[in-house]
Amino acid sequence: MLAREWDPPGLHWPDRPGVVAGRDRLAGGSWLGLNAAGVAVAILNRTDSLGPAAGKRSRGELVLDALDHDEARDAADALSAIDPEAYRTFNLVIADNSGAYWLCSRDGRSRVAVQKIPPGLSMITSVELNDTRNFRIATYLPRFQEAAEPDPGTGDWAAWRAILASRHANPDAGPSGAMCIVTDYGYGTVSSSLIALASPEQLIARQARDIWLFANGRPDITPYEAVTLPAHALEA
């Protein structure tokens, strides 16, 4: 929702000095963050669960809780044990340079499901992983598959940046089926991120670092800029 205030990625939590994340000003949590151990976490609402609800905790807390861990696998194990009734439904992605996990609360009652995301390209929105019944995934997953892979080392994200800026949508989906969403009813894309996690070998050899590029606005009209990240634990 365009009216919901937020802060761009930064060191917003004094009690979490290694966590860089965007901050939701309403509830204090985050939608996307990265820690000094190289764990990246993102959360999305499931269908029909947009926004807060009375009696429910903010899902943004889960991003920060996951970022308290040094490995994606440990974070996934810990968060799979949460009380699902405490939160509205969600899709949570936790990744590091050794693996990625999808945690799903489908009905707000059953135990949170955990699935390891296979190597390669995947896409998720408010439904299932790579679920082409969703207009947005059906439209854009093939585009990502056909696009040239980014080269974070040289800063070449051109193909993906073009996709992220696209306002094309299936006519049956309306504007919310676009990658860059623009509507006249207060809902739309307000920022965009590109994140690359360096391999352990690159970090040890100091050949690369984790990278986060952030567009502080719609990516069709806003440039990406590098986010300042704390030194990776393997570099320290």
C-alpha cells in the first residue's frame, strides 16, 4: 500500500548491529534484509492477507527473527516452529550461499511448511513457488528464464532490471499482474532490490562481497544504488 510508510535498507536496529534491512515504520519489522553472515530474508503476504489484522503480530518480525541466525538452514528450522495462528498467512524465503528455503503458512492454522528451493531460477508471489496459475508468474517466469543472467561482479544486471521495470500485464490480471505495478487505488510497487550473495570461496579469497542494489521508488523511473553492507563474517 502506497500510504504505508517505510525506511530504505539500513542499520535500523541497535540490538541487531549486523542486520541491514528495510524498515516498516508502522510495525517496526521488515520485508527484506541481509545480515553480516550472508543470510538474506524476504517475506510476502499470501493471497487475501494484505496488511495488518487485529490480534495478529506483524509478519515483518519474522524477517528480523530469521536474520538473527548465521545460516539459512538454522533460520528455516527455527521459524518452522512458530505459532502459525499468531500471524496472517505468508511466504518467507531464507537464503545464503549454500541453500535457499521457502517457508509457507497457507491457512494460518497448520504448521509452517518448509521446502528447500532447488538450484536454478524460481519465482514466488502470493501463491505457490513457480505457480503459473498466477498471472504474474505465468507472464514473468518465462522472461526471467529467457533473459541473460546477471553478472554482479561487473555490475551487469541489465536484463533483469528491464524485467523488474516492466508494466506489461496480462489483460485478465489488470495492473497487479505487472512486475512494476502502477494503479489508481493506492496499491503498487514502491521499491525494488537486486541481491547477490558471494560464494564462500570468493569471500575467503576476497574476490567478491555480497551485493545489494536498491531502487528507492518504482524501478521504471528510479535508479538502483548500492546499499552499504557490514563486513561479511568470513571477511572479518
